Amino acid sequence: MIKGMILGALSLIVGGVIVAALVIKLGYAPANADAKPSWLEKTIAKTALRAVINRQAPKTPNPETLNDKNLIEGIEIYAQNCAVCHGASDGQPSHIALGLYQRPPQLAKDGVEDDPPGHTFWKVFHGIRMTGMPSFAHTLTSEQIWKVSLFLQNMKSLTPQAQKAWARVRSETLPDED
């Protein structure tokens, strides 16, 4: 009886793999950026991302001091590297952001203030596979990434000087909005 159950379970798994391979091989699995993702795709991607970030993200507090200088540097780094996808202070997505799959969160609206600082650092440092979110590990220093994280953590409670710097980052100043 047990042997039959094991054989049945293995047959079901093998059959599922064969069907999945055929669906992919015959072009029935969407690969286009404007297709709606399936429940399974979203579940697998979110579960894997959450698990790896929880395991790998730094658990330490942000080493950058919360002050105007660091916030403004974080805003400048964000404006140069992130705003084209994640939006400017006016909350308007760029043309690039509108065409991406996955849709990047527009951080002026959908902030990450409630994420632990290490999670934000991890996402910027490593990027997120198959989402358009690049890794900045080879283009920004850890200090710069922590400053972006500091800005994002405090985006809704900026000092007056930092708020002025953030207000200058507008969608019409982004590269694709000439």
C-alpha cells in the first residue's frame, strides 16, 4: 500500500513537471512584460524574496547618522539612480516605470519607511531578480547605499532642508521626460 502511494505521488510529480515543461516549451507561459502574472508566479516570487531578505539582510541599524547632510546626499543618489523607476517627489511614475514588469513601487506614494533598514539596503545592494531592479553593488559604495536607505526610511519626516532638496526631484527632471 505504501509503495503504491509513493509510486502514485512520484507519478503525479513527474506528470506535473512534464506538463509544466510543455506549457513553457510550447509558449503558453507568458514572458511578456505587459502580461498579468499568475497566482503561482506571484506566490513563488514573493515567498522566495521574503525568505532570502530575512536570511541575508543586515540586522544592524543604519550606520549613517540621521542629519541633513546624509539625508541630502541620499536624496541626490536616489535622484540619479532610483527616481527614473521609483518616482520623484511629485509621485508621478516615469514612462520607464509605466512600462516595467514588475511595476516598481512609486516610493513617494508607496514608501518603505516601515521596512527594516537592512532590508532596504539589501534590495539596493543586491537588486531583485526578474523585476528590473538592478544590483548597485558594483556602482555605489555601501556608504552611498546606506544613505539612500536613510533617506527612504525617513522620507515622510524629512527636515526642512532635506524636504527642499527632495522637492527639487520632480518627474519632469527625469531623463525620459524631456
